[in-house]
Amino acid sequence: MIEILEQARESQFDETEKPLFDELLSGVKYVSETLRKRIEIALNEFIKMYGDEEIKYDFEESYLEMPERIKNSRNALDHGRINYQFESVMYRDAELLRAVVYMMILETAGLSNDKQKIKNSIRKLSKSI
């Protein structure tokens, strides 16, 4: 499919349209990595705000692998792999992902300048802490 799209790019689009087409084509090529990348971006912001050691203490030692585990779990569910083995660490991943979402909501609500308030709120909202 990607090969057909690349051929169409050369024959059906002018030079002003090609950069836009390239962005779309890039999205198609890397669609499977979108979820992981977005979680990584949000997790990196969370690390800056919450702190590496505190994440390890409050959530999971191997939290940096969380985006990949979430992606793999979602793919297994989407593709109906009934033999996919879920691990206990994935429960902690869900709690960490929930905390990342809380951070994003609180920042959107206007607390972005007060990282300590966000951190305290996440601790109160999270079931795991």
C-alpha cells in the first residue's frame, strides 16, 4: 500500500502538495508507533513534573517501558489475541497512565505553573498511592 501511495505521489501531486502528502504518508508508515510515541511524550512531561525516583516509588520501577507495554496490550486486545499474557506490572502501568492523564487535565485547568499542587493532587486522586 505504501509503495502505491509513493508512486501516486510522483504522478498525481504537484510540488506544493507534496510536503502535505509526505506528512500523510509518514503517518501511514508509522501508524503503529503513534500510541507509544504520544504516551512517551506525555510520560516525559510527567517525569519532569513528578520526578524519576518518586515515580519509581509511587508507581513502578520499570516505568520507562510503560508506553511499549501499553501499546502491546492494546494491540493484543485489538487483534483478538486471547492467549496474550497480561502481567501484574500492567496494572501499575494503568495507574501511571491515569496519573499522567490527571497531570494533563490539571495543567489544562490552569495549574500548570504550580507543579507541587499538581503532584499533590495526583497523589490524592491516584488509587495506587
